[in-house]
Amino acid sequence: MQQQRTDPAPFEPVDSDVGGRATLSSRRRRGDLGIVAVVAVGGMVGAAARYLIGSLWTAPPGGFPWATSAVNVSGCALIGVLMVLVSDVWTRRRLLRPFLGTGVLGGYTTFSTYTVDIQRLVAAGHAGIALIYLAGTAAAAFVAVWATANATRKLVTRRMR
């Protein structure tokens, strides 16, 4: 029989952007509210940018969803740059990663739309395009993160010498 936890909720793990473990202190709650606020504002900025790109660059029915692919790949490229900068350069900027990473880039990238696009393409009888989109966007996103993170790390290392 599994034993139930009796310890209080203050020790539940939290997101790495917040750091450590959650506590119930009022000081900590205010800090968490600040993080929630910057994530929310960043998410609005990123989602608005994604919406604008999608509305200006529409795909015809059965056509390759270039806008969603470009948004996801460029967002992943920016995440690669950001993660190096916040971990190696701007290490003392507590709200930068939640604002830009979780907020702006989290709101900007749209892998949920990517899956819906794939589903619609398959349902419309365009399985070949769906497969190219599925594999191509995922591969390009991984390469974008890897390439931009490596390039940024090289540039940062060179400038710090």
C-alpha cells in the first residue's frame, strides 16, 4: 500500500526559472507574483508577434504551413541564443529568463498549432506534406537551437577573453 504524504505543500518542486523549492512566505509569494507577471506580459508579446506573422503569411488549404514552421524554427534559434546569454553573461538578471524564455518565446513558438496543422493536412489527404512538415520542422528546430547556442557560446567566449 502506498503511503500518503503528510508534509505541507510548501515543499512542492517548482519550475527551474523560479529556483529551489516553493515556500509560503509572503516575501516569496511576492517574488513569485513578479515572475508570473513578467511571464504573462512576455507571453502576450510573443503570442501577438506569432498572431501577426500567421495572419500576414497564410497557407492555402493543403499547402505547407510556412508561417508556423518559420515561427517555431526562429523561436528555437532565439531560445538557443537566450539560454547561453542568461547562463553565461546575464546571470544576475532574475526576471530575464522567465520574461524572454518562458514568456516571449513560449508565447511566440507554437508547437500546438504545428500538431493541428499536421492533423489537418492528413485529414485533407496531404499526408506527404504533413510528413515533410512533421520531420522538417522538428529537425530544423533542433538544429536551430544547437547551432545558435554553439555560435553564441563561441562569440561570448571570444569576447570574454
